[in-house]
Amino acid sequence: MTALQIGILAEKSSRIFDWVATHSVLRNSNAELTYFVECPQNHLRRNWRAVPGKAAWRVLEKIEARRFGKMDVYAPPEGAVSLECEFKGHFKVFAKSEIDKIQNAKIDLIIRLGGRGIYKGDILSCARLGLISIHHGNNRAFRGGPPGFWEILEGAKTVGYVVQRLTEKLDGGEILARGELPTSRFAIQNRTRLFEAADNSLAQVIGHALKYGKLPDPEPKSEVLGKIYFMPRLPDIFRYLKISRLSGANDAGDS
């Protein structure tokens, strides 16, 4: 079978999940990798009322990351192909000249590692097998993010993830794999565990594509999609701290 041409895609300087298993599968195959770097030419629309909550979340994230692990920053090798793009509302769009760069490289499959915005237009179909990505949440209940945070506030017993072929519907693409784990007490602990589990599933999806030249069959299409969550605001952070502390007290009492 002819070696697959795989595109690795993320936004410039974006934080990405740890793709150890997926990278290992690709490295030990005959796939040829081309790295792409999204370079937005404008700013994503900002909700100024959400800034205090976002700042508080970053502090909380930094504190918990000391214990449970931080996200890596996308660092493609020298020679990565730049793709200019623009934000139009929450959508990320690419001009034909940028799509041509992908098609000229004869990319069979694009793997998205991280970035902002919802992809729109030809970027979704310019590779033969499409554009696949992970959503670190159960899309039947939790779309958006941050991963592993809202499940704690909503009292969900599990946190989930999906490997999906992207469409223009946020976290509503063609589902190629899904899984779930028991909800932990801390958001970043949830995130770290989800990153590992989802990466293993993505590696299996990629392994299937490498072996058969096509993606696994998606699960039957469902109209059941969860609520869209956004960055927490200050009241959400305070409620999270209260729940997390109470959970710790209960765990101590049960020990």
C-alpha cells in the first residue's frame, strides 16, 4: 500500500495535548509527515466581561498543573508550512491559496493538535480522508471547555472524549472513537487523564488508517449533542474551589 501523506496541524504557539502514542504510531510507520502552522491574520473576538474569570482560570490551571502536568506548546520542526487564516466570528477560515498548499502536498489525512476557532470551508475536505481532531469531553453532554472542569461543577460521574472527523458543527463531527473515565476531584487531573486516554484512541484510529487506507467507520449519526460550555467566570471558579475542597474533606473522612 502506498504510504499515507499525513498533515500535522496546529495554530502558531497554541497549547496542544501530549500526543505521545499517536506520534509513536506515525514514527514507526511508513507515513510521510508534513507539519502545518496556522497563522491567524486577525484576533479572535474577545468577550471583555469574561476576562476576570479567564485570568482566575489561568492561575488555577497553573497551580494544579504543578501537580498534574501542563500542556505543551506546538513546536513544529524547521520547514513547517505556514497557513494564513482569519477568524470570522468564532469560525476559522482559509483562503484558496492556503488550501492549495495542503492539496499540492497531496495530504491524505490531517491531524489537528490544537488551536482556537471552529473550522469552516474547504479545510475540512481538502485532504482525502478529512481533518480529524480530539474533543476532550463527552460531546453528548459537554461541548466546548475547559476539559474536565464543567463535569465537576455539574456533578457528572464520568469525563469523556471523542475522536472525530471535523465538520462545521462544534464538537459535532463524525465520531470515530469515544471513551470515558471516572471524574476526578481536580480539573487538571481530569484533563491529564483524558489527554492520555484520548491519545491512545487517536493512535488506534491512525493505525487503522495506516493499515487500510481509510478511517474506521463512524458511529451512527446522532442528533443528541450536549450544551456548549465556555471559559469559567469568577463565580464558577469559586464554586469549583468549594466543591473540590468539600470532596477532599469527604475523601479524608472516608479514609
